[in-house]
Amino acid sequence: MKNRSQREKLLDAVLNDESYAEFRAQLYGRGLSEVRGRRRRAARTQVLALAACLALLLVLVFVFAPTTRSPAKRAPIEIVRSIALSEQQLIRTTPQPIERIFTSPSNLAIDGVRSPLEVIRSGASSSRVPFVPDHELLDLFAGQSVALISTPSAKLLMFLDPADDDAFWGARQN
């Protein structure tokens, strides 16, 4: 292809082989549709991004905006009035140390009946409690099975029937 005529012949052959005008028209049409497609995709992407931003903005407004709720109806408040108590109606108490001792049923057996022994000592209040002789104390529990136990430091009244014990002391919560 050193001479010009061979180049021209080759160029003429290429151009005449396929119609050059038709080739250019197809090339122009494809290029134009490609450019239009890119523009459409870019415009679609912008519209979708704008829609996503608006949706996000609405969500943020609803989540973080203060709500205006109507206050709930409150139940009417009942007003209670009271008067001061007179001196005769007042009850005054003073704390007193009380020591209560429990033993397990396996430690004590009276006439074959195992029952817990309960000792209550109150040093400050013992002087104000009237003295009750043994026979009067046993008379108070006539009809119930009780035992009066003497120890070196005190006398103890014990119920032999657990039902009597519960009736007198109430149900214990150990």
C-alpha cells in the first residue's frame, strides 16, 4: 500500500461495499439514542433521590416533631377534710425492748407431745404488768390443756394442744 491509488481503491471498496450513508445514519441514530438514554437515566435517578429525601424528611418530622395531644380527662378529686383529735383521743406509745426466743420441737417434749417453746421478755414493761398467781393463771385457761413450767429465771405457760396455741397466739410465721 505504498502508492496512493491502492489506498483509494481500498477506501472506495469499503465505502461502496456497505453503503456509507446508511452506516453513518445508523451510527448517528445509535449515538443519539444512547445520549437520550443517559439523560433519561440521570433524570430518573434525580427524581428517585428527591423522592427518597422527601420520604426521609417526612419520617424524621413524624418521629421527632412534638405531638399535640388533648389532655386526658382527669377523674374529679375528692377532697377529704379532717379535724385534729382531742388529747383524750390520742394514744401515745413508747418503744420497749422485747426479746422473743423460739426453740425447735425436737428440743422439748412434755408428756410425749413436742411443741415449740416461746419465751417473751420485756424488761421495761414487766413492772407495770400485774402479778397473777399460778392458780389464777391456770384458771384463765380452764378447759384447755396447758402446762406451767418453772425455770430458775421465769415461769412459762405452754399450750399442749397446737390448736389452742394457734388460737391464743394466732398463726405464727416462722
